[in-house]
Amino acid sequence: MSTAATMRVLNVLRHWVSKHSQDFEQDQRLKCLTIEFLEDIIYSPNLLPAEHKAASQLLKLITKEETESSRVDLDKLLALPQSPCKESIETLSALEIAEQMTYVDHQIFISIRSEEFLGQAWMKTDKATRAPHIILMTKRFNEVSQLVVSEIIRRSNMTARIHAIEKWAAVADISRCLHNFNGVLQVCAAFTNSSVFRLKKTWEKVSKTTKQTIEKLQTIVSSDGRFRNLRDALHRCDPPCIPYLGMYLTDLSFIEEGTPNFTEDGLLNFSKMRMIAHVIREIRHFQQTPYKIELIGKATDYLLDPSLLLDDDELYQMSLEIEPRTSRLSASTIQTLPSSSQNR
């Protein structure tokens, strides 16, 4: 191989290893062949010192020990607590909850492989095998939202409900500061859940500051204009960051359904492939940088405890018990209605 060709190949490899390291982590044969190739270059007497150095740097990059964050066992992390959690929204701080939400979300997020985003795999009948981590991310989103709703509704005392709303609003705001926009939307989705949203008397007592915070957060994650505000926030922030995955899945679905794979001439539609690659590249950008957050078992046990989740029917029934429906005709209105004798 000529010197010029060697450097071109090494530059391509450098880009591949640095931008798509998952390919080598998941394919041991590819990794071994690449290591053998780099070692051949390093020990070749016919190449320049600069090429030996470039190959050595690449070899270190591809064989380096995985960081602590990337070695987390998801099955172990997400294992259900063996006994009901003793912690509650009152005993844990908003910071502890927000950080552990971010920790768990990030571990799932960085586990999503690029190929899971292809061909709307997350919507297919075999989605559990083709897009397991996207499905897991969606499942966790729904579970956290359900937890927030459950923690608010299960408190029959109005003061306790108000404190729960204000605590979760603080959790969402800290999540925003941590650039965990997925976490922000998890909580905001709970606030707009019908069982919580209908509690007018409770919301009237929530502090003005908390209401303003919630309104600000809901504006950021609003779906208006194809999540225009959220996209602006993502483009302004530096990683680490956890975007709302549903936004990108919507983008990919729009591309897949609106653009054919082949042109009228029967050629591969590279324009479509570039659009898909652009979306995946943006997701990969946010997957690269880890959070410096330590695992706190008591907080993650609380967030993962299934016994704290109430189903939708039960939640709505409890919501009605807390604040019964008000008749369109209030008691005072009924008293002012003319009696049947007066109408005779």
C-alpha cells in the first residue's frame, strides 16, 4: 500500500472509530480484523513514522477500556426492587430524583444502536428484537409519567397533593438544567394527564411561582411547530444531553413514509438516505458524552418500584373522589329556577 493511500485509509478509520464506536463494540470480528490491520501498519518497515504514529493512536482508541458509564448492565440497573421501596416523594430531594431519572434515562439512551432507527423498526411486529432499546426508552417514559400521576392522585389531602405537584415541578426544572429534556417531558405529560389536569381546586392552590415554572417547561417541550422550541434548546445546549426521542422518531417516520427508497429511474434514493443519516447523526452526537452522576440506589429503587404505579382507570376514579364532577347546574342555580307551580 502506498504512503498516500495508507493515510487516506487511516483517516477513514479514524472517522469510523470516533463517530461510530458502537460498530466495533457490537461486532467482535470487525474489531479483531481492524486491530490486526492496524498492527500490520505499525510493524511495517516501509511506512513513514507519521503513519506508524497515526496507526498507534487508532489502536489505542479502539482497544481502550470502556468507560464506567458504558459498562453498566441495563438488566441489572432496571431490575425491580426485591421489596417495596421505603422512600417517597417526601423523603427524597428533587435533586436526587432528577439526577437518578437522568442517570437511568441516559443509560438506556446510549444503548440504542443506530440500526434500531432504520425502517421504522420500533413500529414493526418484531420490534422487540429489532429495536429493543427504543421500546425500553418508550416504556420508561410512560412508567415515569405514570409514577408522577400516581404520586399526586394517591394523596387525598390537598396540601399533600400541592406539595407533590410542586416537588415534581422542581424535578422537571432540574432536569432542564441537566439538559434531560426527556425527563422534562415525562413530568409535563403527567401534569396534562386527565386525572391530574381536571383537579381545578388543587391547581388553584398551587403557588404562582410553580405555575410559571410549569408553563415555561411546557413551552419548551411543546409539540407546536414540530417541537420548534425543543429543537432550538437542543441546538443551543452542549452535551451531555438527553433529547426527547419521540421527536426524532416522528422525523424518521415522516422521511420513511413521505420519500420512496428508489427514484423513478430505479436508482437508490440517496437524498432520502442522507436525510435519515442526518437525524441519526444528531442522535449519536448526544450519545457520545456521559453524565458525571453517581448511582443512588434508594432513589432508583423508588423510580423503578412498580407497586407505586396505579392504572389509568383507578387513577381517574380516585381523581373523581378527590374532586367530584360539578353539575352544570349548580345548587344556587337550581334554587333560582321557577317551581312547577309558578309555571302553571
